[in-house]
Amino acid sequence: MAEITYRQALHDALREEMTLDPSVILLGEEIGIFEGSYKITAGLLAEFGPERVRDTPIAEEGFVGAAVGAAMLGMRPVVEIMTINFSLLAIDQIVNHAAKIYGMFGGQTAVPMVIRTPGGGGQQLAATHSQNLEVWYAHVPGLKVVAPATPRDAKAMLTAAIRDDDPVIVLENLALYNTKGEVPDGEQVATIGRAQVIKPGTDITVVGYSRSAVIALDVAARFESEGVSVEVVDLASLRPLDRETICRSVSKTGRAVVLEDDWLTYGIGAEVAASIAEGAFDYLDAPVRRVAAAEIPLPYAKSLERIALPDADVLVRVINEVLDATRFTRGESR
Amino acid sequence: MPGRARGSVKRAAAAANPTAGEPPEVLIDYYRRMALIREFETRAGEMYTKAKIGGYCHLNLGEEATVVGLMAALRPTDYLFTNYRDHGYALCRGMEPGPVMAELFGRVDGVSGGRGGSMHLFDVKRRMLGGYGIVGGQLPPATGAALALTLQGEAGPDADAVMCQMGDGTTNIGAFHESLNLAAIWHLPIVYVVINNGLGMATTVEHAAGEPELYKRGCSYRIPGERADGNDVIAVREAATAMLQRARTERKPGLLETMSVRLRGHSVVDPARYRSREETAELRSRDPLPAFREQLIGAGVLDAEAAHAIDSAVERTVADAVAFADASPEPAPDELFSYAYATEVPNTPRAMPGDPVLPVGWDD
Ligand SMILES: Cc1ncc(C[n+]2csc(CCOP(=O)(O)OP(=O)(O)O)c2C)c(N)n1
Ligand SMILES: [Mg+2]
């Protein structure tokens, strides 16, 4: 077990899979000589050469679509899109091609490709460079979307994504790259499609994914000292969505808050809340609350950016509101 | 087409006798294939009006010589990507007319089990890698297939190559330019073929393209372009063969433009009212099929009787294909999720409209 960064974990997964399987190739802008905008691919060009670590022109539709075609011929391309904002240039290839080819052609050919891309705001990159568009992809049958929160999951999920025969989007997060955590030695392959209870609790469920799962964990620890037992569910997989794990948690706690980095309306939290409302209605003591980003093209100015994005303090406030609305007394145990 | 740019058409010198030097059996085979496409498309149009075929349905009528010439240049081991106007390509790739028609009918014996329909014909064994309905959508994957070939084998006369077909209107979309650029910088074994039938749906090439001589549009990427007479099956075959050869041996991409006419509307439901009566008559005079028949009869390769025998044979073939399609069952409801994902994972959605998000009793 070693403590490494989320960045290093992603790097290690790429390197190990490239070593094991010669059909794994990397494509993306500035991933070779520049070693990646966020340095995930550092050293890989030197180790595997320019055929397998291919710097592409700035042509997202072209190179994402090229990965689709290479995957159809049996390669396992892992594409880096610098940030999820630029994935919009490739959305036709992702949604109309990668997601469709296996089913539309009656299972004759699979498309075993991975798109790695970070989302996330809070870096003062302003409106076009700060978005959380994962729900756009999580909406689409034919795609799988995973969103690791920890270095351990980053490695295990990227490994699983590369070995999976379907197009998988691995949502990374700018704010997580430097976070550290324990990563077990040896091969770890996550199961795509399962949520995980990353902290058990009895009083209230907080659902998050990626950065928001990390915040939820931190907030849960704060509440613990006040005698409130928060259960944290990390979605981990946005498609497929593990509704049963979410509802099972709520059936125990009777209260739920979703923390999400995307916008409120039609967001990931909307789907989670609707799933709880239907699947666990009888267990609910209060309406499900969602903590999401303010619905505005994110401003550059720090003072505005800060208040527009959900954070731990807002989550604490909303948890308290739900607890108070249900006349929860601190220290009570259900 | 009035005002349509006409570049130097290849083999102009051979125009007097374009079939000279070709073995008669080859020419007869080309005629048979052209006649098969003509009959298949005509019957597909009829089946559409009988509501046996749904959705969109685009025909290769008027493009038979082009389709046959291109497919004659392609080896069985090469890969083909096309747009939605794909029936003729599928047939020439060796896909059986019955399963192709069954796909149009949306039946289980269709080439993709009825999941793709007319616009999305696919046969992995024959390396026909689709039929794509999004204009330009096939270009990046075709380019990536060519990239895979460079990683999987060496260049040489026996190397595989990719052919990527598209319409004239497709040269205006971003994916065209991104793909050609990638093919150029990565030295990919791919030939892009533009079927210039003069029109997008009703929008002319001149109205849509800053450089209406479309074979020149590769020049930004230093991809050599060439224009061939799409009504001359041999000219098309020769031009495509030469480009494929360069792709195989030198890993040089090519851009081939073929000039032909679209005899009917954009799709079977389009009455093409935007064309005048005179224009339609003029187009008919450029129909490649009777012209080729007469040419072969003139050259003594065929006589009227033999031509008629071929026509009757393809009629029977297509009638059998229609009967096959009609007899094939519709996919069963329990097959809905059969090809949802290649790798099964937990919680893959299987809910039908109106189903609860979790099965009743999930919490028992
Ligand atoms: C991206 C996209 N935009 C629009 C359409 C609708 N559409 C289908 S075919 C077509 C015309 C294409 O013309 P061309 O490329 O010349 O091919 P042709 O139909 O003449 O074979 C259009 C606009 C589409 N399918 N995809
Ligand atoms: Mg056209």
C-alpha cells in the first residue's frame, strides 16, 4: 500500500495497461512531448514511443472519432480530452457514433475505447472552462461514465475502463489531481456500475461523486463529533447508476442530501432525488435536498465564483436544515 | 446540371471505347452488378410505398456505375465506410440481397438483426464497417480504422487499406477537414471518395462549397485529388485502384471525386419538385445503366438476349430477397436489450417504459 496522488494513480493505470496490452494506445492534445496538460501521461512517450502515445492536432471531433474507428479494428485507444468543456467539439462522435455502433449494428463490433477528461470549476477559468457536463454523457445509453473520487478508485476505475469493451468516459477532476490517498499494490479492477458506501452512518445520507464525494466525507467527519451519523454514498458510476445502493442507504437513514458540482436543473442530483422519491418514498422523513451549482455561466471574479459553487459549508447548512425539519436531536441514534 | 463545374475527366481519350481491353466476363459481371443495384433500389422504393420499409431510405439510382467501379477496386480484405446511401455498396461487398432487404424491413434476418435499417448496413465479415446516417460521421472512424492498420501491419502491395465514401455536401462539414488533416499528418492508408451527384438534398455544390471542384479540397492537406466520370465504371475503378495502391504501398491518402447524377429525389419520399421537367429529362439521358448496356452490346460483349437474361435473373434475385425479408419475423420484444453493451456490468438499465426505478420488493 502506497500513498500517491490521484494524478499518479491515473498515470500508473495507463502505464500498467500499456505494458500488459500492446493494443492500448493513447491519443490526445499535448500528451506526448508536453506530457499532458495535467501531466498524467508524463514519461509515457519516452517509454512507449510516438506510435502508442500520439500527440494529435487540436481536432477533438477528428481524434475522438479516430479512436472510435481504431477501436472497431481491435485497438484499445485511451483518449485524453484536455477538459470536459472541449468534449463538446467531439459530441457527435461520442453520442452518435461511439455510443451507437455496438447496438445499432447488432453487436457485430464493439468499441472498446476510453475518454479521460477532467471537469470542475473553482480555478478562476471563467465560464467556458469550468463546466461539469458529465450528465450530458450519463444520459446516453451505450456509454458508461465513471467518476472516481480517490486515488485508489482512479486507478481501479481507469483500469476497468480500459479493459471494458464499451466506450467508457472517465470523469476526472481538476481539484482532485493533487489529492493523496492509499492505493493498494498490485492489480485492482473496479466494478463499473456500483455505488459505494464510503462512510457508514445512520442519521442522514449524503450522495456525491468525484469531488463532491470527497467533500461529503469531510463534512461527515465534522458531523460525527456533533453526534450526527452521516452515511456517504459515492456514486462512483454515473452510468449505469446504482439506485439500489442509494435507496438502501436512505431506507436506513430516512433523510437524503445530494451534493453535485453540476447545475441544479436536470442535473445528476435530479436523477438521484427522483430515484429516491420513487424507490424509497416510504422511508423518507423529509424531502430530498440537492446542493448544486448556481445556474449561471460561471464568472471569473473570485468573489462570484466562490459563491456560485457548492462547498462544504453549504452542505453543512443543508444537512442541518434537513435535520431540523425532521426535529432531529443531536446524539439521537435511530 | 446547369452551371456545374466539370473538370478534366479521366480517360477522356478512351471515351470512344471505354471498355477496350477488358475481359468480357468482367464487363458482364459489372453489368450484372449495376442491374442488381438498379433492381434492388427500384424494389426498395416500391416496398417503401407499401410501408414495408420505414424511416429514411436513400437510393443509389444513377450511381450504379460509380458504386460498381469503386467496389471493383476494393479487395475483400480492405475496409469500407459509407454514408446512408449504402445499399449498392453492401450488395457489391457481397452481402446477400435477402438479409440486406430484411434489414430494410427491420426483421431478425437483417444484416444487423433489424437494428440499423437502410442507413446503417454493416457486415463485419465483409469488412463493410457501416453505413452512417450522420453526414460526415463516418469520416473520423474511417480515418481511425486506417490508423489502426498502420499499427497492425506494414505498408506494401499486400497491405489493407480503407475506403471512405461520402456525398458532395459532406465536404463542407468540419469532420471532413479534421479527418483529411489527420490522414495527411499520420500518413494513413485511406482513400476518401466524394460521390458528386451535384446536390446535398436540394442545395447545389456551387451554393455550398467555396471550392466547388471538390477533388481540389484536399490541397490544404496536400492530399492529391482526382476527378473521374462516375458514369464510367472502368474509369472509376482505375482511379480508385491507383489511389488505393498509393495508400497501401506509400501510406498516402487520396481524395477521389466521382461525377454522377441522382436520378430521383434525395430519399424515396422526396418528389424533387425543385427540378424542372427539362432538367429531369436531361438527367435521365445521363442514366449510366442503359448507356453501359448499349456500350456492351455495341462492343459485342453482350447481345440484347443476354442482357435481357441478366435483367431477368436479377429480377428474380431481388424478388427472392423481398420474399425472404417478408417471411423473416420481426425481432421479439425480449430481444430489446440484447445488444445494449458489449461488456455486461451491474445495474445496466433494463426498465421498460412505465416500469418502477427499482423492482417491487427490492427492499425485502
Ligand atoms: C450532420 C447532419 N446534418 C444534416 C443531416 C440531414 N441530411 C441528410 S442527407 C443530407 C444531404 C447530404 O448530401 P451529400 O453529402 O451530397 O450526400 P447525398 O445525399 O447527395 O448522397 C442532409 C443535409 C444529417 N443527416 N446529418
Ligand atoms: Mg450529394
